[in-house]
Amino acid sequence: MDKIKVGMIGLGTVGTGVLKTLAAFKQIEIVKIAVKNLNKKRDINLSKSVLTDNPYEVVDNPDIQIVIEVVGGVEPAFDLIQTAIKNGKHIVTANKELLAKHGEELFSFAEKHNKVILYEAAIAGGIPIIMPIKTILTGNKITKIAAILNGTTNYILTKMDVDGASYQNVLREAQELGYAETDPTGDVEGFDAAYKIATLSTIAFNKRINIKNIYREGITKIQAEDMKYASEFGFKIKLIALAQLDENDNADVRVHPMLVKKTKSLAHIDYVTNAIMLDGHPMGEIMFSGAGAGEFPTASSVVGDVLAIATELKTTDYPLPMMRCHHGEAAKMIDISQTYNRYYLSINVKNNVGVIASLGKSFAENEISVSSLLQKGLMSDNTANIIVITESCNEQNLQNAIKMLKNDNCINKINSLIRVME
Ligand SMILES: NC(=O)c1ccc[n+]([C@@H]2O[C@H](COP(=O)([O-])OP(=O)(O)OC[C@H]3O[C@@H](n4cnc5c(N)ncnc54)[C@H](OP(=O)(O)O)[C@@H]3O)[C@@H](O)[C@H]2O)c1
């Protein structure tokens, strides 16, 4: 049997899982693996001659047909993938950051060289979502994605909800357990989810969504009280990656925390689990959920991509036509200020006469209707928290109302502003 020759760049969490999983597939031969540190102790038996600390020994190797890139980051991954394609190799990658920042260039480059780049693992790790959208769902017009795409932030928000704990305390615990990195910025500020929704919405809408046009807000300002108040109103708080098309196909794509009604399935996606809800015609609403990261779930997606290419290599000169990038035009984006949302506001007010009138005035002047309002008793500093949930209103109007409230003598502070999922 002619074996398909594979090279890999990176042998960390994902690379190790891939290697262990591929061992069961005798049609695949791993020819070379590039790592950074040749002396690192590894959780796998390997012949020394397979390893190299020069990744160009992988991408320049004439025997290798498929290169698996599981290094992460933009450079050197970007140059390595381009070199591999130029040298006639197909690519499997888990690199969401690279795809979000340079996907368009990479896919055009691959197409020019009649090569494919598969990236199932880059979006929601072990959940199959790219392949379904590119194949069995192509008969649909997908108009909405609402997803939980980052396990670290979902873990933190779930623990805050269950334990009534503060963001800082839960983050520390998540770091100790290895669920959050020492520098958690990429996760907690929503960058990771933004990279993923950029690529996911591009393929779902068949329109290019530029990462620079995605509004992004992380979870660092969510307070334990917000969890409690939201729950009293029947909601949970989740970091949601949202992408939707309006009736003119303009795209509204953003990542920010949202109150999600407890009756919705997404509200019950807890801890490190990820989920993706797609809405479209004719399928209606469907949801995918599972492990969004981890050695073996992510390896499942990488290995699936490798085997898909390996099977095609034996039969055709034009592998996987449905998985290729059929460049859509750039999407016309809707700015966050022009979107319509419901809002949860936690407002700290002074114990003054006329507080409710002040709130009413700034809302009325900005055409905002209140759906629910709750005052939480007087605190020792003679202030109280008022929780408001609005009806759907324009974001710019809401921001104008907030500006008015900040200048109002009765208002001490706007504690929180969180959008509410419809
Ligand atoms: N971890 C997950 O659960 C997960 C899930 C989905 C997607 N991903 C994506 O998968 C990719 C890999 O993630 P990971 O968690 O496996 O990362 P990781 O554990 O940090 O592993 C990175 C690997 O790349 C190697 N490396 C770094 N720089 C290199 C260079 N210049 N040349 C050759 N090798 C180099 C490292 O070598 P040493 O071992 O010698 O340090 C290490 O083996 C990333 O794009 C990530 O976003 C990860």
C-alpha cells in the first residue's frame, strides 16, 4: 500500500493528540515533525530522526503531501503554510488567528496552486461545523449564527453563576486548573471568539467578514451581582459570538456578553463546552455542541481533515471541490451603533427624590421603552442599584441615554450595560 506522507509543524497539546490518533491509520506515514525545543520531554514515543527544530525541513520535504500546521500565531505559520503550498502540499491547520487575519490571501494562494486548506479544528475544536456548512448545508441560506466559541470564558461565567463568585477569583481558579492562560487577554477580551466568528460567518454567509469590522467586548466587567440580577429576571450571562444578516444582506458581526433567556438551549451550555446555533432557510434553527478544545477533541477534527485529503489524493487531481474557498465579495457591515438590541442596565443611584423621573426622562428622550425595572434596597452608602431591562432600541440612542444619565445628579454610576439576546 502506498502510504500518504504527512509532515507536522508543532507537537504541543493538539499535535500530540493528532499523532496519537493518527497511529491507528496505517495508510498515513508521519515523515517529519517540527518543534521549537528538541530537548523537551514529550508524552509520546518518537524516533529522534522524525523530529527537527527547523520547520522548513517539513515544508520543503519533497516526499510530504500534507502539512499539518499546529504551531499557532501568525508568524512563522503564515510563511510556512505559503511555502508548503508553493511546494505542492495540501494544508490542515487549527490556526484561527491566522485564518481570521490572512484567510483571504491564504485561500486564494492555495486555489492558485490547486491545493486545499482544511481547518475544521480552528473553529470550536472538536465540533464539526465547517464540513457541514460547506457540504450538507449548502442548500440553505444561513442568516444567523449565535455561538459560544470560547471555553475559558464560558467556564469563568458558569463558575461565577454557580458559585456567586467574582470574576477575579474565578479567573485565578481557572488559571490554577489550566483552563485559563497566565495572560488570559486573548480569551477574556473576546479576541479568540472574534477570530472564530470571522471565519465562521465568512463561510456561512459566503461573504468576507473582515476581523477589523467585528465589534468586540470581553467579560472582564461582568460582576457577580449581574449574574444574580440576570438570574432573577430568568437569564444567564454568556459570551456570545453573534453574526446576522439583515434583509439587504448587510452583516452585523460581534462578540460581547449577552443575557440569554434560560428557556434557550445556549443558556445551558456550561463550563468549557462550546455550541453553535445556526438559523437559515430551509433548515430552521439547528445547534451543534461539544468540546471546543483539548488534545483529543481537537485531534478528532485535524485527523478528519487529514483523512479527507488522503482519500481524495488517490482518486482525483482536484480534491475536495466543495471544501474549497469560493470567494464571496466583502460583506457590507452594520456598525454596532446602528444595531437594535434589548439592554440590561445596572445603575447605582443616590437616595434622592426624582431618581425614577430622571431615568424616565433620559429614556423617553431617546425613544427607549423599559420592559422591566427593579430596585435593589438601600445600601450602607445611601445608594441603591436599579436594574432595568429595555425593549429593543437603537444602540446609538441607548448610548445617548447613558451619556445623559452620567451627567445627572441623581445617578452615581452605571455599573453594567449588557445586551440581551432576542
Ligand atoms: N489547545 C487546544 O485545545 C486547541 C483547540 C483548537 C485549536 N487550537 C489551535 O491549535 C494550534 C496549536 O495549539 P496548541 O494548544 O497545541 O499549542 P501548544 O501546546 O503551545 O504547541 C505549540 C507547538 O508548536 C511548536 N512550535 C512553536 N514555535 C515553533 C517554531 N518556530 N517551529 C517549530 N515548532 C514550533 C512548539 O514546540 P515545543 O513543543 O518544542 O515548544 C509546540 O510543540 C493553535 O493555532 C491553537 O489556536 C488549539
